[in-house]
Amino acid sequence: MAADPFRYPRPLICDPATPGAWPLAGGWARFAHVALLSRQGAPRVVPASDLPEEVLTRLTAPRAPLAGLPLDRPRIMGILNLTPDSFSDGGKFLAPEAALAHARAMAEAGADILDLGGESTRPGAATVPVDEEIARTAPVIGALADLAVPVSIDTRKAAVARAAIRAGAKIVNDVSGLAHDPAMADEIAALGVPAVLMHSQGDPATMHFDPRYDDVVLDVYDALEGILARAGAAGVPREHLVADIGIGFGKTQAHNLALLRDLPLFHALGVPLLLGVSRKRFIGVIGHAQEPADRMPGSVALALRAAAEGVHILRVHDVAETAQAFALWQAAGGPIHGDRETR
Ligand code: HH2
């Protein structure tokens, strides 16, 4: 069977004032052309209006609000690791008072969502027993119940997700993309909450050994499509799903950069996109910053670039710095609100 030429349409982001430009994922970024990526050869650039209607609709349709949060501008997800061993902030927020203070400080600094995790998934990390992960996360989530911003639970385990949602979390963030815990898809469906489903090749313990792909961009796209379909089959409504390419999870630096170069392709999945690059290792390598805490400028640069490409949620350690970058970008005419309608 001949390959579908419209299977991998990568929008080419353009100035919002471009005549005939379409809104990307219902948001602020615009595109008028797409590069049709293919496993067979070089991409072919065509006007967006040449796309089959179903493909164009997937690329342009507004995305549903996430846990009540409208995705009409780039949103900041602040990271709170309640772990002794996370690669950047491990051990800093283990004490509940420190965790709560940091959560409130991030909300104050402009976080739209807080992502709490009780298990590091850095390369080489060991798994944490379910009871311990719940003991690290649920009480802190309960203590943040008065906070206006929704909390997400960063876990690969159904029981931890359940305990977190019961304690007041509103979103599940599964870095294994339903692969770690066979009960996760049914649990998310039963809880009736939205979920971020991330692509990962292999387990954190081994994923960094020798990750291989035929074509990393297209392989990750196909895998995410499969993950979203699995969630759908378990009964999770499409409006509850967010996709994430999983930077650094079973990917080399070359894989990470290839994925970032073709990031707009992933809007063709038809769901909101989340990106987590904050302080990750390749930023330190390219940006000559050995210490994770010194990788803020590179992290902000990538967050801005992704936001300009219509990515809806940026998962970051440096909330105030990212919020300031977004504010200045917007003040200088960045198309955050998509107010220069061309259609
Ligand atoms: N990255 C990390 C953890 N959770 N979730 C999503 N959706 N996307 C990501 O890229 C992502 C994630 C790893 O970063 P961090 O939480 O800072 O470190 P650790 O896993 O060591 O706790």
C-alpha cells in the first residue's frame, strides 16, 4: 500500500499577519504552509489549504481547557520534586514546609499548574515503592488544596495517581505513557481527570544506554498516536489528553534536537502539547553549564521557542524567569493572544 503523503504534516510557523494563515491548534501561532515529512525521502512543502480537511481540522481546532485552564496562551507548569534524588532539585523540597513554600512561591511567580512528583525519573533512577511515593506526595497535595492553580501528579503508578487525585490533584502526568503500570489507563478513565501522556523509550533505569530509532521524529509521533489510542480505548475522552515528546527519556542529544526541530509536527496529533526541557542535560552540554541550576537561560530560550510554535504547556523549574520572558515577548508583539486575526 502506498504511504499516505499527509501522514506527517509539519506546520511552518509564519508571521501572524501572513494573508491566509491558519491558527495552529486553535492558539496564537499561525501557519500557511506545511512540510510533508516522510520515511521515503525529503519533505515536500505545500500550502496548508492543500491538506485533506480532516488533517487541517486536527492541526487547527481549538484545544479544550485543561482542568478548567483555557489553553489560549502558553501556560507555565512549575516543577516540585518531593524526592531526595531528582537531577536538579533533589532533596531541596523533601521537608513539607519547604515544599509548600516553594509551591506557593511558584504560584505567586506565575505558574498556571504545579507538577508534583515523588519519584525521580532521571536516567539511572531507581523505582520508589508505591506507599513511599504516596507518603511523599498526597499530604503536600492536600495541604495545597486552597491554592487557585491546579496541581498535577507526576507518577507512573495508578495507585499513586488515585491517592493524589483524592487529595486534590486535578491532572495525571505519566512519563511512561501508560507503559509502566498496566492499570494506569483504566485508572485515569475511572478518575475522570485529564492526563499528560509522555513518550519514553525504555525505563528510567536503562533508557540512556543505547536508544535507537529508525527516524526519531516519525517513530515518536507514531508511538504517541498509539498511546493516545490506548487511552481512548480505555475510555479516556480525547479532550482529557495532552501529549509530550519526552525530551531526554531514552533519547540522545541528537534525538532531542531532531524532535525539537520538528516540534510543530506533533500538533497533528490533535491534542494540546506539553514540553519539558527545563535544565536537562543537553542544555548543559550545548550551553556549557555543568550544574543544572546554571541552565536557566538555555531552558528559557527553548521555552520561548516552543511557545512561539504553539506548544501549550511548558514544564519548568524557573517559573519567574519564564513568566518574565513570556511577558516581554508578548509586550513586544509576540502573538500570545492571537489578536491579529487574519481570517
Ligand atoms: N521530565 C521530568 C519529569 N517529568 N513530565 C513530563 N510530562 N515531561 C517531562 O519532560 C518530564 C516530566 C524530568 O525532570 P525533573 O522532574 O526535573 O527530574 P527528575 O525526574 O529527576 O525528578
